[in-house]
Amino acid sequence: MIARYDAIAHSYGSGPDDLTSPAAGALLDLLGPVDGERVLDLACGHGVVARELARRGADVVGVDLSAGLLDRARTTGSGSSAAIRYELADASAPGTLAGERFDAVTCNFGLSDIDDLDGACATVARVLVPEGRFVFSILHPCFGGDEVGSGAWPTDGTYYDEGWWRATGALSMLRREVGANHRMVSTYVNALARAGLVVTAMAEPRPETSWEADRPAAAAQPVYLAIRCRRTDLA
């Protein structure tokens, strides 16, 4: 597996944690209280959500494929960071976090960076306690960009064209560097179902005001998607 973020890890963690994104807010709202719970932050990056979970009283483990981002996570912030255990691992590998159990799993904008979606969902289901919850946020798969700001799929493609791609829009930043996997909503839901993860709630928060001003397409289409699931026992 290739840690695409290693090449840009140095650009993270230079300022205070920013959780003002509507997607991160929707994720935390769907997750609910975590005080006293054990929570896994999957594809944790430089630890923004992991630190917030720790501040809210959770016992947190963060997992990421990028050693560079984990280095940033371990040295960014204060107080709550010291209580978080960070693990370098492939979220989709069968042996990741073997024997571990969590009350909840979060993933903020990470699933589109993971090439093996079924493997990641299987890991989530394996480490969750029965009826445990999985909450994730992504760029909405239905959001189509334009020549100025790329959306969830290439501007010369369609919603139905799944696969990994790299953005070219002038206002695109991260996806110009590391690319992303575009998948239809049904692909996500079916992968969750195969792993025994049942959707219990969804949110489609409006984008930031600046998005609507800079990217005209954002005013008329859903930009973010957050989903909460619970683990069920497969027959």
C-alpha cells in the first residue's frame, strides 16, 4: 500500500485544530457523546478528530497508513494528544488491530483515500462491539465540480465513473496532490451492508459560505455526506 500523504505530511499541524467544517460537525453530531468510551479514529491523519474525541472524554486510538501524518499527530496539540495511542497500519488489512474492541469508530474524509473499501469496512465491523457505531464523513459522491473547483469525480466524467483519479481544478488543493477514489453512494452502502454495518442516520450539511461564493456548483448540489451505522451480527 502506498501512503500518498507522506509527500505532503509536512504541511499539516502548523496551526490550531480546525473543526469548523460542516462535514466534521455532522460527523461529531451523529457520533454523539463519547465520554468513557473507547473510540477508534480510522485514517486519523494528523489527529484533529482524534484529539477532539479525547477532549470529549474518549479513550482514543488513531490509525493511519502515513508515518509522516502520524508524526505530525504525535507532535501537534497538547494535553489530550498525550492520551491518544497512534498506530501505523493499513486500515483494510485483516490483521490490523487484531483482538481490539471499540465502542465506536470514526473516519473523517478517509474512506475515499482507502483503495480497499470492503477491507476497511470489514476491519470496522471486526473491531466494533455488538451494536457499536461507525460514523464517517466524505465529500458527497453526488457533488460534481466544474473547471474551477473539482468535485467527487473528474470534470470530463460522470457520477457513474468509479475509480481513483486526481483533481485538476484551479481551486482544488488536496486532491491535486493525493487524488481520491470516487464511488457511488450505493457502492458505499452496499460495502457497509456486506460487512454487517447497517445505516441508521445520514446528514448532508450545507457547504461553507465561501464554497458557495467560489464554487457556483456548490450552491445547487450536496457537497458533504455523513453516515452513521451500527454493527449487526451477520447470520
